[in-house]
Amino acid sequence: MRSRVLGAVGALSIPLRAAIGIAAVGVGALLFFAPLRVQTVALVTGVGFALVGIAAALIPQTRGGVPLHARVLGGVLVVLGVAMALWPSAGAPGLAFLIGAALIVHGLLAAWQAVRGDGRGHVGRVGSVDRRITAGLTAVASITVGVVAFSWPVLTIVLFRFGVAAWFVFLGLQLLFTALLELRGHGDVNRRRHRTTRGWTRTIAAASALVIAVLLAYGSVRLLSGVPLPEPGAFYTAPANAPTEPGRLLRSEPLDQGVPDGARGWRILYTTTHPDGAAAVSSGTILAPEHPSDDPYPLLTFAHGTTGIAPKCAPSLAAAPFDDGAGTALQEMVTQHGWVAVTSDYIGLGTQGTHPYLVGEAEARNVLDASRAAREFDEISTTTDTVVWGHSQGGQAALWTGQIARGYAPELDVKGVAAFAPAADLFGLAESDKTEVGGKTISAYIATTWNRLYPELRLDEHLTPGSERGVEKIQDLCFNGKDALPALLRGSQIPNQVFPDRLLDGEFGTKLKRQTPVGPFPAPVLVAQGLADPLVKPALQQNWIDARCTAGEPIDYRTFPGLSHMSLVAADSPLTPQLVQWTLDRRSGTAPTPTCNAG
């Protein structure tokens, strides 16, 4: 019976090979060009694997029949293909596992072929040499790419689909080519004449695939491991006898890198408070004009945006500590207009403790205490008048700084608050960005820090399945400058939103809503928003502005078409000259220009 079945299959091998070849090319083209969802990609890929498995297991490629390793490989591919086709809703991690497993199994079987020969006793033939080399190279390449697939569960589907598509097209054309050769009746002479050329061509192709696989693995390790950053040294360690009163300067040291021409810079260490009010220590920076002045400098208080949550992510440790949001405008204020700029790293960045990430009032205390400490610095003298700036996370912190300034630091007179793309509506951002890469990365930072700050929420026990590993990896990656790429790539590999909807609907969601600054604000407020911002959505910002205007807060709201979250604060942004002039106007007492009642 078995011989009759195999005989029938052998008789139909040419049309079967051609049909499966055409189908494989079609699958590859579909994966290349069709706008498919993840689940559809899984379905199509599963069908393709099953077809290739059938071809490998049942259709003889030579007169010697189907070798054992081909039957095993074909059976494995059929099983995996059927699993993917019938289980497309497994999500990216499950699908990546199946694809990675298929590639690794393929590599192991190719390794078996390299060691055992072609399975028909042809070990001594010249032609078997290229087959063994090709099989060995293919084995290493397949296993390497399979391992990489486990590291990139989402990109394995979104990006690796093109590699799988190319594989299907290649195999499909190969099946069609061999079928056409059989139909044309190429005899043994022709086979021998072309065997060596075809064999070594396959070997060269396998070697090229191995090089690509190794480069892919190396690039993955480099990208996902992050950029090496300096760890905080002894300067950031709190003295044993540190005072408990907030806003006291503990120590300072000159900065030797990243200081713009025409300025002087220092690191500072000062006292502040934890979110629960307990005494804490934070670090920061001061940037002053190069030439000292006998008169007190106007004070610019700056709240920086998201840089990460690990101590090494402190802006004062960065190679360019003054390049954060609106850095060009800040440097112009110092070098051309004679202001002093002070920035807080916030607790936990540089110093020990948990960074109060997006906890508005806690960040604002750190910001105000940095300005208090700057007034104790002997190298400079500043006024009690200050204008507060902030971008993104720092925009939220700047708004909170204005909101609590009179009660927390009454000796400072806030003359204005400027917030650029502020995270004003934190709950709205959590809702709108929960499935996007940037939103997942920020959610991972919140999950780590808030789990420590609010242990009663038990966030680590309520994350969406599959996100725990990504959250764990992201917490040690920074988000400033070039260092942002590894964090975003890790965020791209979290398959689902980090926080389930039921969590957003509970006490966690309530705490997020409490981070919205609502005023009253003691001075004019400028809010700038890029209308092409993919992170802080313009519609959300408009809702916050409308609510503040309705509450009687005179907001000056300026929108910038075509600008994104980062281009809004770039050197060539139209916001830069406007921000400088608006800040100078606050110092001179020029009347503000609120837009709440503008048509």
C-alpha cells in the first residue's frame, strides 16, 4: 500500500511540485505587498509552511526518493504551519515562538544533513561536498535567525514577514525550476554538467545568508542592550549629616563637558523631599553667563523631559546636559540675555531613591528646591523672580511648579510658566497611547516607579500577559538623545498595552487623573503644542486647554502645524524665538497675551 501511494506521488511529482511552487510564490507575494494584520500574517505564513512541508516530505527531488531528513523536516513544517494557521490569535510572542522554533528545527535538521551526508550513501561523491557545506552554513544561519526571532516577538511578525516572504518566493521558484527541468527531459549528462555549478551556487547563497544572520544577531544585541552610560559617582552620594530642610545646597562641582560657548556650568547636589514628604537629596545643574555680573541674574527654572528612571539617566551625567527640550532657547537666554538656568535631575536620577516619574507635585518640589539651592551658590547671585520652563514630562512638572510655588516656596516669585507639549492629562495619555510604541515605553517607566511609590496598587501583579519582560528590560534603559532608541525598540516588543483596561478603570486610573495640573497658576502660562505630535495628542491638549479656560485660567495656547513632539523644541523650531521673547516679556512686565477668548 505504502509503495503504491509513493508511486502515485512520484508520478505526480512534477505537477505537484509546480503547483506548490506557484502557491509558495503567491504566499510570498501576499506577505510582501498585502496590508495584513498580525493574525492574518500568521494565517498566511502557516499555510505557506504547511505547503513547503508537504513538498519536502512527499515529493521526491531526485530519483533516489525522499531522504529521511527531508521527511522529518517536512513533517515538522506541516505541524508548525497548521498550528500557526489554526492559532492566529496567539499574539506576537506565540507567533514569534512558532517562527523561531521552525527556523531552529530547520537548522538542526540541516546540521544533521551536514554530518550524515545526503542520506543515500553518497558521502564520497564530489557533489556531496557542496551539499554538506551548504547544509552546515544553512544550519548556523537558520538557528541564529531563530534565536533572534525570540528576542523580537513583535518585529518577528511585522518585519521578519518580509524575510519569510522572500524565503517562500525563493523556494517556490526553486520548485518551479526543478519541475520545468523534469518536463524538458534533461538527462543525466545535462544534470552532471549543471550539478557542480548549481551546488556551489547554493553554497555561496547559504554563506551569504549566514553573514546576514550573524549581522542581524550582532545588531540586535547592540540595539537592545542600550548605549553605555556613566554611572553616578561619589558626587551624587548624600553626606551623612545632610540637613532635612529642603532647598539647601550640599555641594557643587564644575562641569567639564557639554557647556555652550559663552557660559559656565556646574553640577549641584541639594536637599528636597520625597513624594511622601520625607527628606531626600537630588542633583541638578546650573548654567550661567561666562562673565560674572555684579547684579543678580534673572533666574530661569527648567524642568526636563523624560530621560529614563535609572540613576545613570540623570541629565547632569549626560554628554550634552543642556540640550534637552528647547535647549537652544535656554542657551540663548543664558549667553545672550544674561540669565541663569537651573535644572533639577529629580530624585532617583543621579541620586538614590525612586524617581517620582510623572508624579506632578513631587517633581515640582524637586524643581523649586533646585532654584532655592541655586540662590545659595556662592559663584553667582540670582533674583527671587523666576520663569519656569518644561517639555513633555517637564511640561507637566512646570505646570505643577507654578501651581504649588506660593505654598511650597513662597520666597520665589514665579513670573511665568511655559510648558511645551506637556503631559498635562496623564490619564488621557495612558488611554490614547496604550497600544503605541512610545506609550508602551512610558507605561513601562510608570509601571516600575509607581509600583514602588504606591505598593498598594500592586502594579507588577496586574500587567498584561507578555509585558512583564519588556517592562523589566526597559527600566534600566535611558530615554535621552541616542539612548532613546533601545528603550523604544524594547517598547516595540511589548505585544499588548502594558496596563489592562480594568486597571485604568480602578484606583490606578484615579491616581493618574490626580496628576493633572488644574491651577490656579500664579503667573501667565504659555502652552506650546505641535499639531503632528504622535505622543501628546493635540486633541488631548486642546481638551485640557478648554477646561482651564472654562475654569478662568488665562492660558496663552500656541499651536505649530507639522511639528512633532521633538521638532517642537528643536533648534530651528518657530517656537524658539517666540519662547525667548515671551520670557523676556515676563521679566519686563509686558502684559500677557492669553488666547482663551480668541476667536
